Amino acid sequence: MSALLTQLGVTGPVSVLVLVAGAALLVAAACVVARAVVGPTILDRVVALDALVVVLVAAFGLHAAVTRSTATLPILVVLALVGFVGSVSVARFAAKDTQ
Amino acid sequence: MSAVGAVLDVLAAVCLGIGVLLAVVAALGVLRLPDVLTRLHAAAKPQALGVVLVAVGVGLAVRTPAAVGVVTLVVVFQLTTAPVAAHMVGRAAYRTGKVRHDLLLVDELSELTGGEAPEGGLPEGCVVRADEDGDRSDEPGSARAPG
């Protein structure tokens, strides 16, 4: 186990924290994607994809903080700025189910 | 300086940790809650607070003026756009009858339109739209008959 962690570059308490946070984000992304697949309505999928954007922002933020690099910060800006366009478009044209 | 840096690192880790935790809680809520409005309720919290915490954490960890400026932009954009999306999705859910009325304690939107909402939602969502925002009545949504 410890050899595997060392091989992954996990060598200190900070790295363990990062690993735990990354695993939590992975679980969160899995839950959100499951809801997006299950639905049952288009609005459920839109809400789930909005939550997925939040998970992505957290993941990119985690990466930027750990590596102390500013390379991924423009991605955060783009996600925050245009993430709502899809939701608004879908909500605008959501129609009643024709059964 | 290094002591200050260590304190800032710990603060950054705490902010990022809480932000990640909020994202996880939102994901569980989106997966587990019963209808569109409750899932929206769960998903909208970290869209504001979680992103703010992650941005503060990144700013504290990277500690360059450029990074602080960029994460400030992220917070401003997110706080501007996330409520718009949530509002539109919630109104669309009500208009198209995706709301489970048996789960509602108070239905103020139905009271605004005068009377109880029928089973499939409001027949005319545009009545409320014209009441609350008259100058946008020329939009296609107000003229479109639901369904």
C-alpha cells in the first residue's frame, strides 16, 4: 500500500490530503453523472451537469493550488462565465411531456 | 515569511477542503433527492459558496497578484450567472409541471396566479411573467403556449 502511494507521488501528509480530496471529487462526479444518465427529465440532467461543472471547478482549483501554477485558472474563468448558458438555453425551451 | 506562508497554506487547505466537501454533498443531494426543485436546491449551494471557497483557497495557495485577480473574476462571474441558471431551471420546472406538488408546503407561485395549480402545472406561466416583468413581454417565451 505504502509502496503504491510512493509510486503515485504521495509522500507526505499534504499529498494524502490531496489524494483524499481527489477521491471525494471522483465520487461526487460519479454521483452527478449517474443522475445525469438516469434523468428522468431534461431539467434533472441540466441540474446534474451544473453540479458537474462545480465538481470540475473544485478539481481544477485543487490542481492549481497543489502545483501553485496559474496555467489552469483561465479554465475556471471560462467555466464560471459560460457554464450557465447551457442551463438557461435548455430551461428556455423545456416543454411538457407529450405522452 | 515562511511562517506566514505556512499559515496561508493551512488556510488554503481548509478552504479547499470545505469546498470539495460541499461539492460532494451537492452531488449526493442531486443523486438522492426526489424531484427537480429539491435537486436544484442541493446543486445550487456549492455553485455559490463552494466556488467562492475554492477560489479563496486557490488565491491563498498560489499567492500571486495575477492569480488573485483571476479567482476574483471567477467569483464575480459565478455569483452573477449561477442564480440566473437556477432561476430559469426552477421556473421551467414549474411551468412544465415537473414539480411534485405533494412535496410543497407553500406554493406561492400558484397563489400569484390566482388559485390552485392544476395537476400538470400552470396552464399559462406567462401570466406571472407579465406581472413581475412587464418590459420583457415581447420575448418568445411569453407568447409561447406551454405544451
